[in-house]
Amino acid sequence: MHPHTPRTIHLIAPSGYCHNQPAAALGIQRLEQAGHQVINQAVTCRRFQRFAGSDAERLQDINALARLSPLPDIILTVRGGYGVTRLLDQVDYAGLRQQLQGKPVALCGHSDFTALQLALLAHSGLITFSGPMLCGNFGAPALSEFSWNHFWQALTSPEFTLTWASSTPSLPTLTGTLWGGNLAMIMTLVGTPWMPVINDGILVIEDINEHPFRTERMLLQLHQCGILARQRAIVIGSFTGVKPSEYDNGFGFATVWQRIRELTGLPVIDGLDFGHDQATVTLPLGAQGALSVARGQASLRISGHPVLATSATPCAQG
């Protein structure tokens, strides 16, 4: 076991009910075995209809963060699903900005949580982390060492670089604001006050159970309402859970990415392990990115995000 700094991890459940209670318990056990303190565990079993509690309870999870003392190191979502969008107009954006801006605190989640992450970026200027959640990742039957290591790297390194194989042609280094997350959730914010206006952005997207034609339709909407015109590049994470049929007749994700390249003139870089798969990197949304591609390898250097108090990294627990 490598030496590491014990962290305080505060759980929140702003979305769907955690229907896999054993996974929640396993996730907590793994984090505790690695030396961390996991607090606010009661939210894992809270339930109202399909949600992890009533709207008021789930809103309290978020707004109470503006008054927490002492602050935890990590605020971790239990799971995604649906529910955050119902809360966006009642979030205490000013209080959260005052409490968390510039502090060594990592707010982490993905999927449904993307909507709150982008709203916080828009209204509080807060950089949060698109990354693992308690049930689906830390509580998975087999913990992904890739995801575990990338999580701690992102939270403890003032600057870090991701590299991955990509079929995209060579691209000289371009810089911009890293943002994005779950594509379907990004789309729910279009035309609302919760969508951040990002100029010179590096947009990173992922999704699950969305057919290539639905994915193209969403990207066309982003293009047609002018959002893609403000970006410098699009990075493609994992798009999983769907299989092409005979009816598609060759229409697939590669078709979609090429169509967007042709329409926008933007570089579209595929192949990043990011999203709903077990292997996922952790990305700070709102940080600064420097992106390049050379000889079949993409590189994304990331900086300017919150960093936990020290740079020690815990080792993975099986």
C-alpha cells in the first residue's frame, strides 16, 4: 500500500434512488478501507418515488454545502438517474460560490449531475469534477484501477496530462476551457439560464443508451443554436449501450463524428475513456485544457482546477 492522505468524503444524493443498496455499501467499504472517512451515509437509502428523497431533501443536500463546517475534502454523488433538473431554480448559487470558490474541495459526479455542474459553472464560477460516483464506480463488482487512479490524479495534481489512442488526424496544440459531460443533460440546458456560455471551449461529451441518430440530432441542435461555433474542439468520450441494426445500413457513431467535422470545421477527437463505462478518467469542468494529436495519440493537459490539500495518492482497494 502506498502512503496516502486520509480524506473526508461527504455523500450527496441529488438524483435517483440508489436501487442497488449492496453497491452503495461496497463503495463505502472500499473508500473506508483505503483510509477515508465517508460521512452523510444516510442519503444512500433515502427514497421518495424514483428519487433519492423528496425535492426538498435533495435540494437540501446541495444547499447545505454552503454552510458545511468544516468543509470535507470531497463531495461525492451517490448515483445519477433523474432529478437534478427539478432543483436548478432553487439552488443557492451565491452561497455555494462564497463557500467553495478557491477552496481545496472536489465536487464530483456525472450523468444526471452534469446539469448541476454546468449550472454551477454558469452561476457560481465553480469548477467541479466529472468523474466516478459511489454506486456505479466505487461500488462496482470489480473496482476499476484505471478509474481509481485517474480520480486521485485529477483531485491531487495541479496539472496533469491525459493521453489516449485516437484515429483523429494530427492536430497542433490548441487551448481552451474544458467543459461538457453527459450530452443528453447538456441538451436539457439549451435555452435555459443554467447553460454556461463558454467561448474557446474544449467540449467533452459522453452518453449511454443513445442511438447514433439521436446523438447526431443533439449535436445538430448544439450546432444550429450557435454553441459549437464558440468551441475550439470536441472530444468524444464513451458512447455505449446501443448496437447498430440492419436498418442503420452503415450509419453509426463514426458517421456522426464525420458529419459534425464537416458541418463545423472543428476537430473531433475520439477515443477518450470518459463516461458511463467502468474505465473513466476524471475531468474538471471549467479548467484550462491544452489539446493536441500526433501520430495516433491524443494529449490533453489540464490545469487551473481545485486541488486537494496535499498531493499524496491512495492505492486501489480490490
